[in-house]
Amino acid sequence: MTCQGVLLTSWKRQVYSPPVEPMDIVGRAADIVSRAAIAALTAALVARPAPSGSLAQAIDDATRAAAGVDFTGEWAPRFHEDQPERVPGPELGDYLGIPINRAARMRGETWEASIQTLWEWQCRPHSADYIWRGPSPVRIWKEVDPVSRQIIAWHAEWLRSIDRQIYMDGRPHPSESAPHTWAGFSTGRWEGDMLTIKTTHLKEGYVRRNGLPRSDKATLTEHWLLHGDVLTAATIVDDPVYLTEPFIRTTDYELDLHQQNPPYPCEVVEEVDRPKGSVPHKLPSDTNFVTDFAKRCGIPIDAAKGGAETMYPEYKSKLPGTPATCVAASR
């Protein structure tokens, strides 16, 4: 092969170059000098702080403020932390360390687990505040503006969720009357290398999978942090309806280069034969089971009922003779 192509022989691969005209040599030399000048100018701007108020300084400040770290990747949950709660689920009547009020406690004590067999619940995803605690892996990626090359949104997708968007372009949250969703409406900002996220417009959900509710008036604050290949998500739920203080949890995920979130084509089926229109529930007078956890573990019943007081170390002084271990109930 000839004509500005690649010459292939049985012995070696050679690149064919056509003869260069004198004017072409001058043009190429000028191009090389131009590229070198641009590179030198760029290096000088990076190495030396730009004058205050200059365009270069403004670009530099904006880039550094918007940079943060890159959370892109496939992240796998690690269940060595809080495994009984995150996989099989917490026990009924175990509200220790959760700042619930009386209304939330009544909802929990009258909750019936078989409600999740209803068609409306079978494919229901976890809300943005709880899904970190579920068994699902998560895929995170960034959306970059093609012109400014700034991150305008982060996206997170778990196994049982749709694309959750976290806007980074400074847009305001919608009005209170705007639709509420499982993911809510999220905006983010950088605090150093930590991404802080505020989420509103969440549908009613739960703070724990044993009936403790979370209202649609709640707000969620998240802090995403990277430590090597470990992603830590700190979630803070403020709920004026069911919580008396902010409820804080942290969850760790690990980068998994071989992970791929599979599709989740959920379909509803008739899991339990029950009369049409029947909704599983318990009346307040039929809640004796909620004391089983406390009695088996030797914990005062009032402690198992939770409340803000049970979150703090000082509460240990009210638990005389509490055993160091508690055998989980058979499931």
C-alpha cells in the first residue's frame, strides 16, 4: 500500500510519509512553536497565582470550588456493619437509639409486616433516605456540561430504584406543592472534598423496616466522603412529624470494578389469599408482641421503645444488669 497510508510487508510494518513541500515545513514549524507557547503559558498560569480579579483567577477559583472528588463507579454494600437490620430486617419492637415521638411509636406498634405482600408494596422502592441501608449495590456517575465542563449533576442508581439526580448547578428547590417522589428533589454543593446534599419532596417512607414511619414533610441531608476505595454516606433525617431530633446514620460501600447493576423487572403477584380490599394491620390493643425483643434481651421495655434519650451514652446508667449479648430471634 502507498499513497499516505501504511505499507505492510511480510517482515515489518512501515509508515509511508509523502514528500514535504518547503512551505509545508514553514507551516508545521509555526504550528509547533504555537503549541509550545500555549503549553508554556498554561504551565505558568498553574504554577503562579493569577492576579486578583483577573479572568484567569476567576476561572481558577471556579474550577477549584466546583471540582471536589470523583464518586464515579460501581459501589458494593458491605454487610459486616448492621447486618441484621440491613438484610433480614430489624426485630419488631426494637426502637433503641431512634429519636421517635409517641405518634411514630404507635405507627410502629400497630404495623403488620404482611402489608408488604400487597400489590402496592411489592415493587415499592426504598426512599432516598433509607435506600443506603438496603442490600442493593449502587452505580454513581456524573453529568458534565459539554461547554463549561463543570459537573451539573450527579446520578445514583440502586438495584431497586430509578435514576436519582443530584443537581449541582445552583437551581432552587420547587414549591412545597410540587410532586413528591421516592427519590425527592436533591441539590448538592462541595465542602472541600465532601459532597453535601439536601433533599426535599420525599414521599412518606420509613426510618426502619419494622414499621417506624418517616413523613413527607421530612428533609434529608447527606454527606458523601471518599477514603480510598471506600465510600461513606452519612444521612441526617429531620422530620417534624415523627422525630424529636435529627436521626443520623452512616453507611459504607466499597468500589467493585466487576460489579454491574442488573435490571429489576419487578412484577406483582398474589402472595397471600385474602378478602378483596383487606389491608393487614393491628389495633393498638393487639400489640403484646412488641415487648418480646426487650424481654428476651433483658432490656427495660421503656428503653426498647426508643426516643431521643436512648441515643446518648448517658442512658446506659438506666440499664442496670443489661447483658452484653442478645441472641437474635428465630426467623
